[in-house]
Amino acid sequence: MFKITGMGGFLTSSIGVTCVTCVAVLALPSAHPATAAPAAPAASAVSGAPAVSGAPAWRGPVAVVGEPAGAVATGYPDEAVAAGLRAGAVVHAHPVGAGIPGSTRSLPLGPLPGVRTLGRHLRGAPPQQGVYRTGTGRFSLVGLVWDDPDAELHGRAQVRTRSVATGKWSGWQDVETHNADHGADPGAAEHVPGRLHGATAPLWVGESDGVDVRVRADAAAPRDSRAGRPRSTLPLPSGLRLELVDPGKQTPAGDAPADVPRTGLRTVEAETASSAGTDPVRSGATEIPELNRRDTELELVRLQGPVRAKRYIGPRPRIVTRRGWGADESLRERGFVYTKTVKAVFVHHTATGNKYTCSQAASVIRSIYRYHVTSMGWRDIGYNFLVDKCGTIYEGRAGGVARAVLGAHTLGFNTDSMGIAVIGTYGVTRPSSAVVEAVARLTAWKLGLYGANPRGKTHLTSGGGNVYPKGKNVRLDVISGHRDGFATECPGKWLYAKLGTTRSSAARYQGR
């Protein structure tokens, strides 16, 4: 029986170990005490691991450093202990993803008598809800959530925020209320009643410490309005609350505790994701470097083996990994879910607005990730990849960039597809040439891994939606916009208009 005492008295726990070689582990306090991460499964669930009971209270991932062999593994403490036992090494554990943690705060909305800025109550106006709060602590992204994931917010939501830098209030901004087109397919394991919430799209507002929000319900159909009688309104969903998301501060890329080697770091989950050499990501890497076309083809042979047919694959682009943008891996669900192949790509925009700099993109992604998981109840960020307005590509949902990871991006068509979200709103703003180029390069590479032609058509079976019923076999472009599978404005008028160029460029990169 080993006694594990965390620093500063944060953690005291006992672990019973059945082993021949003893392992000492230093577990540091959780960087997210307010977030209840799911308890890690017993280490005995790891193949070949000895039984380890009484998991320590620390639930965040740790890097386990073996002596003298270098890094052994990263993962949750019980997995890390098991990996250390298998290696027969004395190990020390350190938190992964050190930095200032992010947070999510919820503010319930209450009834408002009228539109505040008009200074008077509008007689017969639709019911409104809102909240005004200063001294909230810092946040950079907002969104509205409610109890029933199947309910819709029929109305207009507006928000203004107070800047930390200037102390001034912004103007009113609209929050995109139509967001039901994103999410896990009906009937999927991720679509769990009681865990999911309805939600608006998130909105990036920059570093703020005060918020004012108002939600006004839509009026019912005009035929319900008659002379001398007030017009009826549609109900707002119950449990409306405002989510204030702070992305936290990221450790500079490549930083690690002084005694943790920067090379040779292996991740328990990433090792599973890249088993049998099916993924090019080096565990612990902050980015996946780009390759020229010849080296990409050689890598494809390494990943999938030689084939007789001609290969069409674009050069692999540079991709910032989850570690690179600072993902807190303790937030998401453990494990991964895969589909059989990648037959199609759906292009999205995040509808978070365009008021971010490219240096802030990692913070925006961390905020979206936290909003998807903590506020909306998803297992991980919904998109497989994200692209910022400067054309940088980021790994999205965990499980391996080269693998067919099941996402939650296009309701009804997540199976055998992948989702790419361009960070921003493109209904009235044109995407940069760097964005179009990045999406073309990414699709040329990823589709090439699965033998798909970017200019071609494919068939997907609908999982259910507002256009195609469940079970319908639907013919789609291999590179489609979100609106092709669901009645939505996403990915915005101007981004959608660039998909023809994207298809042509991607096919050219593949050598077609």
C-alpha cells in the first residue's frame, strides 16, 4: 500500500498495488477543481496491467517520467501507474497542459419588462428575458443554453460586453440562435437524453468582465394578430442561461516541466489512437509538419501498405495538434469513436464572429471546445478540424488526424464524413484566400487517404434531419457545405460560394 500525498495538502490518497516492482508517483493538484471530470477506469482495464484500486483524487492527465529510461506514458493516474508498472520503472507524474486553467460560469436569465435601451416598456411586446452583470470575472466567449436539446429558440438574442482593456461597453451583437443543425446524430451514443442541452452558437467577444444580454421571443404567425387583440408570441425554451467561457492561458508551445523530457513522450490514449501505425501524430507534439507530395505518398504506404492502384493524395499540410492549441484533455470523454471511412467533407463556419486575431485562434478553439463539452454536453469538440482566418489548420476532435473519427458537426451525416469549421462568420464576410487554400490542402490530403475524389459525388445514409429522413440514401458532393445536408445558413453565403474553387484546387493537389 503506497501513500500518495499531493503538494500543498491538495491530495491524499492510498493506492493498493499488486506488483513485484514498486512504483512511486507524485500526483499534483487538479488545475480544474470546479470541473468534475469523469473518474478514470481502473488500471486493470488497461491490457496487461496489474490491478490498481483506490484511484487518487487527481483526475487530470499526467506525464509519467521513468528513471532512467525517460518518459513512459501520459494519461490518467491509474493508467500512468499501470504503464509504469509494465515498464518496471520508478516514475514521477506531472500535470499535462500546464497553464492558467479556463472556466465556465452560468448566469440564469430572468424576465425583462421591455427593451432596456429604449428606456420604456413596449406595450404588447413579446416576452423577453435577460441578465445584466458586472464583476463577472474574465471571459472571452458567450452563448445561451437551455434544458431541452430538442427545443428551439424562436427569437432574437443580443449581447453587449464590457472590455477588460478599456472598461467600455461594446455595441449590441446578435448571437446566432439557429444551432440545432450541429450535433451528434439521433440515436448515436453521444446523443444521450439528460446530458445534452439546447444552445445557440457561441460568440467570441474578447476579454470582458461585464455582460448584458436580452432575448426576445418571435411573434407567432401574422394570422394570429387581429385588430384590437395583442399578437401572440412563441414561447422561449425553459432554463435559459448565459454561459461565460474563459479559455484560460496556454503554456507556450513546447513548454513542459523542467524534468520532463521533450522527446519520447508517449500518450496512453494517443498510443491507442495511433496503434498499428495508422496515424502520423507523434505523441506530445504541438504540430504535425507539412510534407511534400513524394514524402506524403511514402507515408501513406507506411500507414496503409502498398496497393496496385494509383494513389491520389495531396501533400500533407501543417496541422496544429490539440496539445498545440492547449486542449484540456480532462474535459472530454475518454476513448474514441470511429466510422469505417471518410467519404465526404462538410465545410462549416463557427458563427463566432470575426473579431479575433490569428494569435487568438487557439483561445477561440479552447473556448469552443469548453462550450461544446461543458455547456452543451458533447463528448468532445464537434469538428474534426478547424481553420483560422489566416489559414492555419488545427486538429479538432481527438482520435487521430488521419483516422475516420466520428464527429458531431452535421446532424444526420456524421457517419463516414468529417467536418471542417472555419473560425468566423461568413454570411456577409468573404473568406480570405488563405482560408480557401487551407481547406483545399486539408481535404486533398485527408480525402486522399481514403481514395475519395474532391470533385466527385458520393452517397451517405441520413441519420435523420430536417431535409432528409432517417435511412434515406443521399447523393452529395464529396466536398459539401453544411447546408447541403441540413436546412441551415452554415457555412455562410460567401464561404459556401468558394466550395467550387476548393474542389478544383483539392483535386489538383491530388494530381487529378
